Amino acid sequence: MQPKHGFAIAILMLLLLTPAWPLVGMTEPFVSEGEFLHSEGENGSQTNSQVVYGSEQYLAVWQEMPRRSTTINEIRAARLKPDGQNLDAGGFRVAARPSYFAMARPIFDGEQYYLAWIEYPRENLADDPGVIYGARVDPHGRVLEPGGRILDGSRIRKDLPDLAFGDHGGLLVWRQGGNQIIARRLDPRAGTFDERQIIVFEGKNAMSPHVAHTAGVFLVVWERWSGSAETEGLYAARVDTTGTVLDVPAIQLAKKLGHGRNALLAADAKGFLVIWENGWESTENGVKGISLQGAKVGVDGRVTELDSLSIAGGSIFKTLADVAFDGTNYLIAWWEVQPFSDSASKPFPPSPFIVPEKKEMRAARVSPTGRILEGHGFTIRPETEPIVFRVDRESLACDGRSRCLVTYTDFDHRLHIKKFRISRRVIDLRDR
């Protein structure tokens, strides 16, 4: 018996003396620090939220239809301290017109924030080509171009914008005319656009571009639904700071219809992490469960595929929420949806306008080398009601010190903000 006691004591002492290396599964690397409604719905319908970190604070941006209006939409913003303190109760107005706004993710250039969006008149949303606007916001919450400045008013259809900031300015990307992925360089400090359009890709049914930057390189990713099994899927191309496209032909990250949907990306100091939804395959009851897949893309264009995040299949449907770099690891957030029990009579997955039986937000970390630290993830926002949310847009940002903020809109069009931190003490021993 003595050797067994001695061994047990040795193990206990090892655990006590190495608090930074707990065993896998002992605790979750997540500390919730509160969730709150931005304005308790007093201001009307709030949708399509975005958030960015900069100047020791977050800037949250969203689209809002005031309660007493059926025509005017607004872009509003609010600054939030890392502890969740709201510096602009109800938010401040960036733009207000009888239009629909397709907003890019805001950026911070080291001195000020920059917002960009494509605007369509409400009475002609489907056919109008759209106008690209931009506006600067300083760290004190002052809008330097109230209503925005026109950046591109050309008569070609523009949609699905995204924006990233690099060493020598920003890069705004969008889909143009249904078959082009276009980029233009931006000086966010002056609020001016490079006149030259960069054709990142041209081909049938290119859509949903997103962009990130690191180490002098932008990476643009997009989906393509071409009608051909050989060319459908998810693509990427690097663009340098001079506007030169470095990958012609583009890099294909995922192949065939139903793979490579809803891709998002983030960057660390040496490369990019691209995450997308996989497994959109039809069954007699609709679509089977979705997994999340990913790849690391280096600044040299080299691709390293990640293993499946092990959250796939079965009766759980996953929708990717957002991905960010927290200063140590990447953080991937997604929603888990339990399908209806009567799956033969109700579509699966549920559409954004159908309330499922269960929904919770989960997350997992991925190291900069591409190692997945929590295969099944951990809960950010647990299910709290039998019938929960219709979520139309989520956004995640971190402060570089493992403190993060996530925004989303609930079924009643109310903006929620949840702050949390990732514990650095929790390390998966399999990564050592």
C-alpha cells in the first residue's frame, strides 16, 4: 500500500506545483464577465452588428430602424470599455437615410476608426447598383464625416463588402456585377480611396468576399457557385500593399458544392486562419449536420489544412459566428442549433427566420501553429430559454490580451453585448 500512497502524493504535488498546466478537460478556458442589452430595445430594431478593438476600447456598429420610423434606417455606433462600460448610451448616429446599409467590418488604423458601407435605396433595393460610403470616427466618438463620404458611385452592382487595415492603409473588398471580386486601397486617416480597381478574381458566381492583413500581405477569401464540381468551392488570393494580386490562379481551399460556405478569417503575426462551414449535403429531410473546417494560410501562400474541429454530424447544426485572434490564440465562435423533433415535416437546417428548439454559442481556440485546443469547444452563451434567438449577424473582437467582446441580435431585434476573457492558465497538454 505504501508505494500506491507515495505515487498518489507525488501526482498531487505535481498538480499543485504546476497550476498553469491543468489536465485536459479539468476546466474550460472561459470566464464570463457579463452580458447585457445595449439599449433594452428602446431605440427600435437593431441588426447587423460589427465590433472592432482599438485605442483601449471597443467600437460597436450596427444598423437601426428607429421605433417611430418605417422608412429611415441609421448606422449607429457606441464605444465600450474593456470592462463593458458603455460610453455612449443608445449610441451615436453615423448616417441616417431611407436606405439599406450593407456594412463592412470597421477597422482601427492606430489613430481612429474607419467605417465603410454600401447603401441602397429602400424602394429599389434589388436593382440599384449601390453607392460605397466611408466615414471616420475618432476615439472620442466624433464622426468626422457625418453621413459618410462617397467613395464609389459607379453604376455597376456592388454588394457584400469587407475591410481590413494593413501597414500602409486599408483594403476594401466587395462583389461587383455578380462575377468579380474587387478591391481598392484606402487611406483611412485621410478617408480617401485609390482610384484604381484591383480585380482579385473574375468568374461565374463569385460571392461573399472577406479580407484580413498581416506582415504586409492581405488575404482575400470568397465562395464560388459555378455549376461545375471542379470549380465550385472556397478560394483565396493574396494582395500586397501595392495592390498586386499574388495568386493567379487563386488558391482553392475547399472543393464542390456545399463545402466552403460562409468563410471567415483572422490573422496573427505570421499568417491567417480561415474557417468555413462544410457538409451542406441534401437528405430526404433537408440538410444534414454541418461541421466546421479550417486552414492556415501563410504569408507565402502555403496552405496547411486543419483537422475537423470534431463538432460535426449527428442532429446538431452549426453556424459559424466569427473568428478573431486574442493575442495568444485564435478564437472561433459558432452557434449550435438543435433541429426540430419532427424533422420530417420541418426543414433542417432551420432558416434564419425559423426559431429552433435550442441554440447556444460555443467557441474553440486554435493555436497560431494550427493546433485545435478544444475539439468540441466550450460554451460562451448557454441556452437560457426553450425558444431562443433568430440571429442575423454576430461579431467578435479581442483586445490582444485574451479579453473579448461578442455582439449579436436576438429574435426581437435587440442588440446584445457579451464580454468575456480567455484564461491563459488553461493549456491543453496535448499541445506540449
